[in-house]
Amino acid sequence: MKQHLSDEELSELLLAPPASNAHLATCASCRTEQDRMRRILGELPSLARVVAHNTDTFWEKQRTAILADIVAPQSRKQFPILVWTLGVAVLVVAGLLLSTAPAPAPTRAETDPDHELMIQLERTLQSAVPQALEPAALLAREITQNAQPNSLSPVQKKESSHEN
């Protein structure tokens, strides 16, 4: 058995002669639907005349009444629902942020490699000199002190202390 005709097919058949479709001849449901469509289309001109005679004040009253019925009850009903929905959404978002937020990584300042190298060099120079390099360190100290005219070298200090 073939399916019933769609609304589009029934609309197209309204313009065709009544006996032009075999399905309409055998299907009572589709015939009833097509008759209903014909009846509505037949009443349409009389409804258009009635509507055309209504004044602007009638339409303004209709508009006001419809808006009062639509806006007032729905806004009162929707306000608590909206508040509860918003509250639940805030709680869910806060819960997700608190539960899934990773622990903040400790921030490490950017280090300049040149600065690090200078610090390492300074530490090396200030550290104790290995025993094998002690004579060179002593020589370096004497050269440094000789460069300064008023200071005595450790060797000169030793010699002056032996003279007394």
C-alpha cells in the first residue's frame, strides 16, 4: 500500500480535476484532508472581508491584550527559573574551575646567561686556589699590590718584619 499524500501533493491536486489521482479515489484519509483544504480555501474570501472591516482601535486592543497575556505571565514564571538556572550554572562553573585548575607553577625569573657566567667567574676567582697554583696566585697578588704604590707586598712585609 502506498503512503498517504503529502501536504504539497494535496495542494497541487486542489488545482487539478477531482478524478485525476488514483490514490484519492482509493484513500478516504487523503480525500478527507483534501476536502478540509478546499473548505478552508472557500472560507478565505469571507474571512478577509471581515478582517478588512475592523478598525485600527480594534487591532490596537487585540495587540495590547495579546502582549499582556504573553509577557506578564511568562515573565513572572520564567524569573525564578532563570535565577535558579543562573545560580546552578555559576556553581557548576566555579566547581569546574576549582577542581580542574592545576596548581600554579612557580614562576622563575628569566636568567641572563651572560650574567650567570659572570657570577660563576667571580666565584671561581674568590675561591681558594689549588695548592699547585699557589705560587702563581702569590705572584698575581704581588703584581696587583705593586701596581698600587702605597701598599706593601706580603714578601716585603715579611722582609720588613725580619729586619726588626
